[in-house]
Amino acid sequence: MSPYFLCLAPILGIAVHYLVLLPLIAGILLGLVLGFLGEHFRFLGQEILNRIDTEEKLQKVLKERTLLLREIQHRVKNNLNIIHSLIGLQSTQTSDRQSIDSLEELSRRIGSMAIVHDQFSESSYVGVLAMSDYIQALVIRILDSHDCEYVRVSYELDDDDAAISLSRATPLGLIINEIISNSIKHGITGINSPSIDIGMHRDGGIYVLTIRDNGTGFSVKDTARGLGLVLIESRRMVFPRSIDVWVYWQEEVSFMSEPVKEYGRIKLELVKKALITNNFEAYVAEDADSAGRIVLENIVPSLEGGVVSWGGSITLKECHIKRWFHESADWDVISVDEPGLDPDEKLNRRRQALLSDLYFLGTNAVTEDGILVNLDMIGNRVGALTFGPKKVVVLVGRNKICPDLFDAMERVRSYASPLNSMRLGLKNPCVKTASCQDCSSKQRICNNWSITEKSFPAGRTSVVLIDQDLGL
């Protein structure tokens, strides 16, 4: 026998042996793979079932919550209507004309609040209602309360999709009630074919409501400052500039009466108190120039100089304090808004600013309970507010004050962000729609939320509240 065969025989035997075992090995591997896939798909199927079950439970909870909210709105409406009726009964128990008129005015104001809850209880969406439907229903009720079916009312409401929340619908209803009531009592009395024109249109990120009549009007300057006029101006102050209300009188007047000014001062002092409770250092300034003086006379002297910088802020520009730091020998300025900076250098300076000794910024909103709310594109502002600079100063116009966190976030999305996109020339969808589209644009300005409930360490962040509309 050939020696070559003797050498190859063991090799051939091993090969035949493995050829016999190969199908067995392949079968075992296939079984393991199928077993793994089976277990995976069993787990995936269970996960899908769990998610479906969770979604059904959430839908059930949401439905129950919706029904509960509608029931609450309905009961509030009924309670207000009971109060409305009680006031009507009370007015029949007096013969004093002035008392009767006062009670009727109070009754109409309560009626304007009741219709808000009536509309909300029937709204297709929980928490919001169609503004155009609400305005028309409210006007009908006001005219009925004055027995003025003869007044022709025309509407020019451009945006049928405009929605309004409960926190804004109530003060808006009070404003409309006061204006139309004043128009009926003082404007169109004795006019043949009296008419009231109501218009609403969107101007950028603001809804503008106009109400005018064809009457002779009355002189607001020569008229006693009644509660109605004070309510009109004080209720306007609750809107974070997403709704603007223009009142067309026979003459150009200012409604900033002393009671309304005092109302604004009290509001700012209450927010200041809330900020201090939240460990912020807080001040109130009567205008932008006063805010600048507070910074330079009360805040800066407690520091030892060093490096100062700031984030993009229209309010800061209006306070005119940047120049002081540029001219000061004690402060080195990291200027992030210097003209002609290339993008890389601007980004590098923004990084350096996070380690500054003093940092200035505005805020998109502040709540009445002292919480700062911001939404940033790059994150340098909110980053500095949260951590980095030794001292942070936030300058806030009164137009940034919102009742609560929900309204603050809505203000940022529906007003500040679209207008800032327009101001910066960004090609985001909100530039055309004037409202947040939750876009995926590469130039999206809404990237980094910051909700600052407390200042840490206590006093690190100073907030200057300014009794003036400033910034966006």
C-alpha cells in the first residue's frame, strides 16, 4: 500500500467524521437561533400587549379626567349662574338707582365669567376653546343683559382656529364685557341704527382684538375713573403679550390710572417676595434706567471685579449697562455680540463666558410663584443660569410675568420663540405660522428647556423685575 495513502488515511477519516457531524452541529445551532428568536418574539409580543393594555388604561383615565373636568366646569357655571340670580333678586329689594346699576354691572361681570365655563364644558378640546365662538357667544349674552337686541353687531374674526385657555378666557371676557357695556351706556345712546364692530386678527405672534362703535363717544379724561375702566387696564396686564387688546375711543388716552399703576406695583412686589422665598435675590425697578442703576449701585459693588459677559437679551440692551462694563477698569468683558465675529470665535467666547464672574441675561418668562422659565437654542444662556458664572443677574420686564408654569411655557412657545425666529432671520416654520410647529428644522430655536425653581447657592442669582414692557 502506498505510503501516501497511509499518511492521508487519518486525515480522510477525520474529514468524514466531521462531515457526518456537520448536519448535527448545524441543527443544534439552528435550534439555538430559533429558540432565541422565539423567546425574543415572545417577549416582544408580551411587550406589545403590555403597551396596548397601558394605552387602554391611559385612554380610560384620560376619558375619566375629561368627564371630570367637564363636570367641574359645568358645576362652576351653575354656581356662577346661581350667584347671578341672587344678585338679580337682591336688586329688586332696593329702590336706590345707583345701587341697582351697581348690582346689574356686577351681575353682567359674573355672567361673562359663567359663559367661559359653559363654553369649556362643551368644548371639543379639554383646556381650550375656540376664541371666535367664545367671543360671539359672550357678546350675545352682554347685549341680552342690556336689552339691546336692536344693536347691529358685525364680526371680522380672521382666525377661526385661534384657541384660548381658561386662564386667559376669563380676563378677556371681563375686558369685552366692560368695553361693550361702556359702548352701550356712553357711546351709542341716542344713535339711529347703532352698531358695534368686533375684529380679531393675528399680527405676528399677537392676536389683536378691536372693538369700535358708531357712537359719539365720551371723554375718558373728563369721566370719573370707574371700576370698569380700571378693570380694562388691569385685566390687560395678565396677558403675556400673546393677546393684545386695542380700545378705540373718540380720543387717544392712557388708561394707566394711579390705581392701575398701584396694581402693577403690587403684582411685582408679590413676584419679588416669591423669588426671595425661592432663594433668589430680587429687586423691583420702575423702568429700564432704574434697573441699570440697581445693578450698578446694589449688585456690582458687592463683587470684586473680574470677568463679565452676557447672553442674547433685548431687555439687557434696553437697560444700557453694557457700556459701563466696557469702560470699567475693574472688569474684563467677554463680548459675545461684537460685530464681525466669525461663528467659531462667537461659539468659543460663549464657552468662555460660562466661567465668568458675572453673567447677565433676560428670561423668557417668570411665574407668579417665582420660577424662571427659559427655552434656548444653543444652551449658553440656560447653561450659565444653571451652573458656571459666580454671579448671575436676570433682567425681567413685567410682560414676562405669567400666572403659572403652564402659561409660562405656552408664552415661550406661542410668542417668544416665533418672534425670536423672525428677529434672527431663521427659516423655521413658526416664522410663517406665528406659532410653534414642534419642527425638526436645523435652525430650530427651541432646543433646551430650563425651569429654575430655586437659586443655588442662595443669592447666586439676582432677579431685577422692571415695571415696564421690555423684550420679547
